[in-house]
Amino acid sequence: MTNTVMDVVDLSKRYALHHRQRPDSLKSWLSNLAWGATSTSRDAKGDEEFWALRDVSLQLHQGECLALIGKNGSGKSTLLKILSRIIPPTAGHIVVRGRVASLLEIGTGFHPDLTGRENIFLNGAMLGCPSRTIRQRLDSIVGFSGVERFLDTPVKRYSSGMYVRLAYAVAAHVDADILVIDEVLAVGDADFQRQCYGHLESQFGRGVSGIIVSHSVDVVRRLASHIAWMDGGRLRDHGGIGSGILEQYENSHSGERDSP
Amino acid sequence: MNPGDKHLDPRRQDVPGDEHGGFPGRPSPASELPALPPSRLIDASAPSLRGYWHELFAFREVAYMLIRRDLIVRFRQTYFGLAWLLFKPLMLMAVMSFAFGYLAGFQERQSAPYPLMIFCGVIPWYFVSNAVPDGMVSLRVHIFVIQQTYFPRALIPIAAVFVDAIEFVVAWLLFVMGCIWFAYLPGWQVLAFPLFGLQLLVLCTALGLWLAVLNVRFRDIGNLIPFLITVGFFLTPVGYPYAAVPEQWQPLYALNPLVGVIEGFRWSLLRGLNGFPLGAVASSVAITIAVTLLAVRHLLATDRHLVDLA
């Protein structure tokens, strides 16, 4: 029996859409306090609910790589943010076993004014890796990232490709048990992508698990062992890479494109 | 399942399409897989104080690095470097000695050298007037970091206030130099000095933390606080002694928690000047505790929602 590293149970995330453009002000907060109104009563006042995620249940086992596929706005990034603990769910829960290292969007917590070197340590600390360990692995991180020349340059002067190289290099060296990667690698050039995919494959072989978001079917096919198809905040289908979901997804895609 | 339900039932064996073991090309997970740490629950509930404290400790290196960076940025490319730390409070003292001691004539009534009395007000005031706004803006300034990684959000305002606290501690060198200049030696009361210092640190950290969290959501705070600090200067005994306040106004005046701290510094460093300000110290300690409790409560309730609120 394999170890479950991540168990997502009935996970939901609700947002309130404010149709009137009204900033969240101290005044409205105070009047809410004064009249005993709660945030739910505001929904009644004409603000619309939006469920970015609705009752999503998934499991991830050790050594697996789950690819989330789906259109923009289907809830993939919301799911990744919740399991990276950046935002809380509205309902449901996740049980996580192991350290999660996330690469969400570009930047992944880099501080623009700090140099590459300083950011390696800061980012490492944010990913729960002590600076002692980072110091030992600094050469390896720098080597992987290929930004040696710019190590003492503030990262705000980095190109987006350099940014993501460094971010990936740090995340690859913090002994994470679960790697969460949101499409960011697409920014890197072909060589770097190849390097990352090779690295990821070796990690999955060693018992590291992964959750990736990718719009590239080729990348999914190469890396993923499992697929979860998200649609409108719900899990439309999920299963192994061989279960035909990916093909179905591709077909639905091209079908849409063909229709006028 | 309820949002706050911590109960972990053995669940969901019935998820479709989740059968395992048969994917060709995948190394089948074997017993030599790395051992996993104990599980963590992510749900809608707010963290407990104890859990949050553990996380603060676990991620303390993030705070070290933010502090280090702030110190470097503050003094990098400055010609006078660390001298700025002492120069600003020194100038404030000189101006206030002139305005309050000489022009307003408070000087004659004091048993201790007037500049030393002013230092006891200027040094803490300078700290508060920097630390509170620095703490307040810190989360908003770092929002892009918060949006991309998790660590206890409180580390950011704590680090911001801590940098000012380092300046605060160093600034007391001015008082020491003043003592040498005036050949003045404090009495036994100096033993209480660290306690008042600690209280001020707690107060500023709590205020910075609370305002930082509020400022993410309510931009009004960013307008209010600088104004309050400008007004507060005149309602704090920085340049004049507490005793100058008419007696019937003193209880109201002492609701400003800085009154008790500053008078406490004067009592402890200036040989019990004006007697122990019991009323002001009691009110100040009570307000410090209340602010700290409220700040922690609000932080625990809001920490995880900050990104959604921003």
C-alpha cells in the first residue's frame, strides 16, 4: 500500500463578487460592527457568490505526479494556493504529509530589492530550509540555476527566465516532499525546461510527489502519473495518465476551437 | 463536513479512478521511500495561539533575514553610516531643550539636568514614531511575498519593529554620554529600566502587528496613524515633565500609554525624579496588556485571510 501524502476532502472556496465598486472601508466595517451585521449579510445585499472551488476531493500518493488540467478560471491555481497555505479554504480540508515547496506564478516570494544570493537564503527559509543547509548547497543551487554572473545583482533586474531558474533551483534543493508547480517553467527556455523535467522525473522516482499545472499536453504526458480535470471549480474527472482523460480533454478543447 | 471540523475520519475509499500500482514506466513505490513527517491539516479554522507560536519559531530565519536586509539597506550608501542613529535623537533633544526648557521655562523646576530629562522622552518617542508606522506598512509593502509563499505573516511586522528597536537600544548611548557630560550618576532605580524598555518593545510590537493587519484591509489606517503621531507628540511628555500637566487632567492624560513608560524611564534613570508615577505606570501597563491581547486575537483570526483581504 502506498502512502497518501495529500488527501483533499470536499474542498470549497467561495469569493464574494462586489458588483458595485465599493472599497472595503473602515466605515463599512464599523457600521457592520455597530449593527451586528456579519460578512454573510453583505452577500444578501446583492453581492454575488462565486465558488472558485466546489467540493473537490483528490488523493495524492508518494511518488506520484498529479497534473491539473482545465481552462483558465477552472480553479487549478486556487487549489494550489490553498494547499500551499496562501489562502484558506471556505469548507473542506486537506491532510498533508510532508513539506510542500510551491512555485506559484513568477517570483515565488522573491524580494525584488535583494540580490540573487540573499534571495536564495530568504526563499530557502520561507520553504522551511535552515540557512546552514542552504549554505552547504549554495554551489549546487547556483549551478542548477545558471545565474552565477548575476548572483549579487538585485533580482528586480533579472529577466523572467532567470527569475524562474533561480526559484526552481531553490525549490529543488530544500528536500521538499511535495513539489507544487504552477505553469512557471513555461517561462524558461527549452534547455532549462528539459533540465527541470529531467530533475522532476528523478525526484518522482525517489518518492517525492508533485502537483503540476500545465497547459501543455506534452509536458503532462511526460511528467504526470495522474490527471485531474478541473472545470468551473469542480473536479470533472480524474484518474491515471492512461485512463483517456487527457485525450478527452484535448478533444473537448479542439472541439471548442472549431465551433464558431 | 463543517469548516472547523478537526476530526479526521477514514474517508473516501470510493474516489473513482484512483486505483494504484499499475502504471508502466513508473518505479513502483517500495519500502525504501523516504519517511514522511506527521500530517498537517489545512482547513478553514483559525490557528491556535500555541500552533502559531510554534510556526513563528520554526520560520524565525525569515525574520532574521528581513531584519538583516533592512539594516543593510538603511545604512548602505550613507556617508555617516551609524552616526545617523545618534544624530537624529540628539538634534531632537537640542531643539526640545531650547523650546520647552528655555522658551517655555520648564527648566528651572527640575532637579536633574534638563537635557537628560528630555532624552528620556525623546529616545522612546523617536522609537515609537518610527516603529509604529514601519510596522503598519510592512505587510502591505511585502504583499507580493505573502501572495506567493506561506510563513506566519506576523514575522514581517515583528521584523520591521525589531529593526527600529535596535536603533532604540543604541540611542541610549546618547543618555550615557549625557550622564558623562553632566557628571550625573543614576540611582538604584536604574534597575527598573529594562522593565520599562521591555514594556515599550511589547507595546510597539503589538501596535505594529495590529495596524499592519488592519492596514492590509483598511486603507484609512494609513491616513489616520501619521496624523495621530503628530498629535500624540503634544499629548506625550516628551519635551515637558508629566508634572506640568494640571492634576485634574492627569488621569485622562495618562490614558496615553507612553506617559507611563516615559515617566517610568525618568523615574528609573533620574534618581526617582518626581516620585514613582504609580497611576501613569499602572494605566500604561494595563493598556499595553489590553492592546497586546487584542492584537494577537485579531492576528490569529486574520493571518490566513490576509491575501484574500488585500
